[in-house]
Amino acid sequence: MNREIRKIAVGLIFLLLTGCSLINQEPKGKVSINKIKVKKENKEDEQKYHYQLIVDKKPFIIKGVCYSPVPIGQQGILYNFMCDANKPWIVDGKLMREMGVNTVRLYHSGEEVAFCREMIEDLYNMYGIRTILGHSLGFWDYPPANYADPEFRKQITDKVLKTVEYFKDVPGLLIWNLGNENNYSFDGRINPWSNDEIDALDTFGKKRDARAKIYYAFVNELAKKIKKVDPAHLVSLGNGETVGLKIAEENCPDVDLIGCIVYRGRVFGNFFKEIKRKFDRPVILTEFGCDAFNMVKMQEDQKNQSKFLKSQWLDIENNLAGGPGMGNCLGGVIFEWSDEWWKSSESDRDSWLVHDNDAAWGMGSYDFDAKAGKNMNEEWFGLVSLEPELDANGLNKRSPRKAYYVLRKLWNQAYQNQADETEK
């Protein structure tokens, strides 16, 4: 054996002995799905697999909150909290860590991406909190989104891939979530879009389904391109409820999971079974929750908010891998971390200084105040309320609600064995 061959052989032996490999080496911060085969009790059983989220080779249950800490007197669309010199996420992150939060959901990265990157890194490095980073796919932009337009799809693709390239190596990044409730445009009622081919179809149902096929095929192409740029992180299809998922199953095979926005009251009913039947992928509830205002009593109602959130979380736990339910849930993200005083009147600056109690929409399954009709108060969903008084950091003082402490007991091991007066 000549000298060069001997050197190569010694090098290969060293790699084998040390467990190193130049082939199939996992990217740092790798996020993946573990598909667990489960034994069927009888032939009628539907579920054959449970799904488990794996982060850095360890099981990970998402215990998350939607994060958009807009101060009293500011408006969420105009104000970029990521650029706030007071860094609200430093104060909030400490409270979140104590509660047991391990994930935040950001709806977008903002235009000043360096500030978003700093926030993601701070939350992870200081508190171990990871980030689901979203992209609306232009749904609320101007000019309005038109997924039937090839030029529009190209513009969005370029923006998404630019975002992925910038953030893919940021510590703490967990999942890419594409879209939010974009599927509600298929019936033409919200942000309608079309083209001549769709308009020529002769029924409402055919037009709706044609839009769904175009949109989900576009998301699928995005997912494939994202994975080439960033193989370390998963791609989620953001969807409002289960609307359109049967068509997504046919046209969107390359997404890793589904992120659904679901408001169904105390529990989620047949939601997890619907996911299994319509589009068998693991699912994250990217929005769920209960507001803290009672429209019948016309006053804050922390007790019912905490009861509903506890019940919702226990339903999620029931459907995690290894649980008695469908085993297809990876966790959930509560809407939301803090109240947003601007929601009721987005164009009225004076109202941003008032904690309005106007309900934006109604949901009968929230039975404690359902008889009021409209009972879902967009300004009152926070786990923490905001006070006009400023703290030492120049931020509105945070006051954790009863639900914060109830969830802390469920999510944080250090509090699970303690008696908690807040549940009474």
C-alpha cells in the first residue's frame, strides 16, 4: 500500500470510529416529522400512524402563542414592533419562559428583516423559544392577490425565497408557514381573484374548486423550492379551518404539515378526524383561543377564558402522538399573547387609546356569552392584558390573566404539582 492510499485509509477509519460522516450529515437545527406506526385494535380503526415533531433529534410539542405586542395607542398594521428600541420581546420572553411557552408564531418578518432576525435570535438564545415564521403570500397586499396570474405568483415566489435565504440559518427558526386564511378567497367573498378561464365556468362550485386547485398547486411549488434552499426546516400549509383540504391533498403533496386556524369553543369536535380523512398530514393549530370579555355581562371574564383555554389544550394533548385520539397533532399556538387595543377601529386613532368592547363576530360554541350574537372581542384575546402605565423599560405594564397561570400549570413542569388558586 503506497503512502497516499494509506493516508486515505487511515482517514476513513478515523471517520468511522468517531461516528463522523461526510454523507447524509444532518443540517444544524434540523426539524423533522417522526411517523410512528400504531397497532390497530380492529379492522375498522382509521388511524395507522401517529406523528411526532422532532427538533435536534428530540421530541418537541409546540406550546405556542401568536406574538404581536402592539402598544396602547398604536395600530398593528402601521406599527412594526420588531423595530421598537424598547425590545418588548425581552420582557415578554421572560414571562413566556416562566409560563412554559416554547414557540411564538410571527405572521410575517416585516420589511426591516434585520430587526426580525435579532428578535428571533434573542428569544431563542435568552429563553429557548423557537419561531414559526409566516408569509401571507401577498393576500392582503395592494394590488390585491391574484393566484391565477403567473406574474403575481412569480413576484411572491421571489419574495418568499429571498426571505427563506435570509432566515434559514437563524438559530431558533422552527417552521415556515405559508398563508393564513387565504383559502377563504376561493368562494369569492374575501379578497376575490379570478381569470377568464375561471369566469367561463358555469357553476359556483366549479369556480371555487378551480381557485383552490390553482392556489394549492402554487403553495406546493413554493414548498418544493423552499426545501431546496432550506432542507433543515419544515414547510406548513396555513389554512383557515379544514376548508379546501380535500383539494389540497391532490394538489399540495410536498408540504410537511398543516397549520390550521380553529375556533370551535371548548373543544375541537371532529377536527382531528377531519384532518385525517381530508389530508393526512400532521397538524398544528396555528390559532385557537378564547377572548376575556363577556358580552352578556359586559365586563372582563377571566374565569371563562381560562376554562376554555384549559379545555382546548387538553383536547390537543388527547390528540398528540401516543394519546388516545388521532395522534396527528403536533401542538398549538394560542391567539394571543397580549391584547390589541387597535382592533375594533383600525382607522380611528382615538380608539387605539381605548380598550373597546365591540365584538367583531359571533360564535355560538362560546356559550358563556353566545346569546349576545356577536361575542368574539378581537381586543381581548390576550393571555396578558396591557396597562396604560409604563414599566421601567418604557413598555405598557403586562398583567397576566388567570389563563396565564392555568396554562403555566399545564405547560411548565415546575408548577404542575402545585395547588393553584387561580383555577377556582
